[in-house]
Amino acid sequence: ADEGIINACAGDLLRYRKHIGAEHIQIFADIKKKHSAHALTADVSVAQTAAAAQLFLADGVVLTGTATGHPADPCQLPEVKQAVKIPVLVGSGVTLENVRDYLDADALIIGSYFKKEGYWANAVDPDRVKKFMEYISKLRE
């Protein structure tokens, strides 16, 4: 990852969560995390990675794109949903133009699109949020 090698340990995290009395706080695992090189896991499919996260007791998995604001591959969504029984979220690159591709996700994490000019570092643009949510409401009818 950009941050260097991340050596995650689900057991340590779950024990710490219990120790601090935070078992009501859910843990969502990024799978094939954006900004990471995947050299160590190139031979493992996204579905296998999701299944491993479920085995390690993640409460949900997050499917992302290759970088902040870049869309996740919509073809991977059904593959991941079929592989796990926990919630599958899409957490990157969702826009008004492509949200239909992700309607089968259990949830969406939207950041950059809700910002002024769609740039992640800008302030939230209430008009973009309103327009997006109005569109979602129409899709739900």
C-alpha cells in the first residue's frame, strides 16, 4: 500500500475490540485495497479474498477501485456477493452516472462524488448530495 507493508492481524483486532467493550462496532475489510500493489496476493481472486475476510470474522467487505475516486469493477460485485454471506459494500468511484452498476451492493460508500467538483479534498457540495439522493429515490420507486 502507499503506507508501506501492512501486516493486519484479525485476531489482534477482534481481541482489542472486545477488550475495549466495542463489540457493537462493526469491522469492514477492504478487499484488494485500492492503492495497494497486490504482488503478494496476485494469485488470489477477489472472491477468495472476500471469503477469507469472512472467515476472519469481518462484519462486511468493501470492494474498491484502484485509487480514490476510481470505480470498482462492477463485474466483481456478483462474484463477491456469491462468495460471502456478510454485507458487500462498494467503496470507491460511485457517481450519479454509474450508480446503477452497483445497486446490488448492500451499501455504498460515497466520498469524492459528494465533494465540490468531485474532488476528494474539497468540501461537501450539498447540491451534488441532493441530486444524487433524489436519483436514488427515483430508482427505489
